[in-house]
Amino acid sequence: MLVVRGRKNLAAALGRPLARAAVAIGNFDGVHRGHQTLIATARQLADKEGGDCVALTFDPHPARLFAPTLAPPLIVSLERRAELLGQAGAQIVVVEPFTRDFAAIEAEAFAANVLGEDLHAAKVVVGYDFTFGKGRRGDTTTLEALGGRVGFGVSIVRRVSVHGLTCSSTKVREFALEGRVEGAEVLLGRPLELSGIVAKGAGRGRQIGFPTANLIPDADLVPKPGIYAARAQIVDDVRATNQNEDEPDSWRCALSIGTNPTFVRDGALTVEAHLLDFDGDLYGRRLRVQFVQRLRDEHRYESMEALVAQIRTDIAHTRELVG
């Protein structure tokens, strides 16, 4: 998969112009089941036409340009978004800088210049609620009409629902912020996750016998504070120095999102993962944790003995829940 920053750089990066491209358009935050359906549709059309399957996405999120204080927290980082779009079937991901100049492009010019001239679109795939162009005045009906003039077909993907729930980034965020990680997983088609670099923390976990990896998340969205059963993977290029071929690629982990109220008052929010049965140095490594279930709220304990007893219970529950 090729990731290109800016459509104008595409031909140089690809080494040729696009060929009869099927272009799926969206912000694609989280790459949930609805987004995956758009990409799968574009891939089918591209394969049928013998062309390229392209995902056109934007950075930053448009809301961050026009209403930064109201912009939603991003579910995954831009790099992870591109990776997930590739896994969904996109061969090329175009990350278009969303600037005021780009936002001012009229709907007609967007269809003719961006989709027709720059991306050589033969097919364009969008969701049922897609809007585009200056002031978001263009909709799916507008796009179909303009496609007929410019020379590309338009496929509109209907609302994608699971168990009666519409798959949307907004609903994924809602579930995450409520701690309902199983609901987020249903809409995503995979576990809700956090990825980031492991940084040095206060070392309190190691002092009481449960060392933790202090994760600095890449993305904005952090689920509701509490204790979670999760699974952790080391996802950088170099495997842990203590690992051999018989050791697992991932570990069950008890994950804490909170402020460590037993130790400090009004502490900063931290994400700390205790990897079960892991013995090694994770500082500076990139870790991805996938949420399985929220176990409980965070509490302040009156003694270290009470805290240690609760942690042991959390670990036992994690072993039961995470296969």
C-alpha cells in the first residue's frame, strides 16, 4: 500500500498517473465497519475495471479547521488510519491537507479538478450522508449529476448497521467514553485500541510487584477511566530482546486508565498496562493495547495491602476474560 501526502504528489510517488481509479472518500476516523464497506466497494469496482483502489482522506479533520474547540477526539492516529485503510483493501491512500483554500473549492471544481483531473476517477464511492464543496453545498445527488458530466460513476453506500446500531465514528467515541468497549468493538469489527510509546513513569507498580508500561497514546480518544482487561502487542520493528520463537506475539494485560488516587491527589491521567507473564524492558518501545472488557472503576485504597489484593483480583479476572 502506498500513502501519499497531497494529491498533487501522487503521480511522482506512484511513478505513473492513476489508472481508472475507484476513489472512496471520507474522514475514515476509526475505519469502522461502515468505512470498511466503502473501501471494499471501491476495491471491487477497481478490480472489475482493472484500475487502482484509492482512499481519499483528509488531515486535519475538517472540524479542527472551522471549530477546533468542538472537534471530536480522533479514534486512531493518521498513520494507523492509513494502515487500517490498507488492511480494508485500499491500494493507495491519499492524505489531502484540509486547508481553508481546499475547503473553499466549489462542488463543481471538486468533481472536475480533484476527482476527474487529479485522481483520474472512473468510479467514486461515498456514504449516504456525504457532503462536499464550499459550504458543504454538494451532496450525493449533486455528485451523481457532476459525475455524469465529468465522466465518473458514483456508488453510494447505504447506512451500515450492526444489531440495529449505525456504524459511525460518533457512536464509537460515545461507547469508548462510556467505557463500553465491547460496543465499540461491534462497530469497529475489531477491538478498540490504544497505541503509543512506552515512557518512564513513577515506578510505583514495580515497587509493589506489578510493573506497568506507561503508555503515551498516539490518538486523542482515551476510554473512560477505570481498570480494563486487555491484550497488548509490541508493534515496533524490533522484537523484545528477551523474546524467542516460543514466546507469544501478544500478552494479556490488566490496564489502568486513571489518576492513581491511592498515591497522589489530582494527578494527571495516565494509561498503564501490566503485561501478564512478561519480563523485559519496554521503555521506548511502541505498544498497542486492545480492550476486551472494563472491569471496574478506579478507587482510592487506604493501604497498600488492599490495593495489592485488588490488583491480584483484577489480574485473575483478566486471565479468565482474555484468551
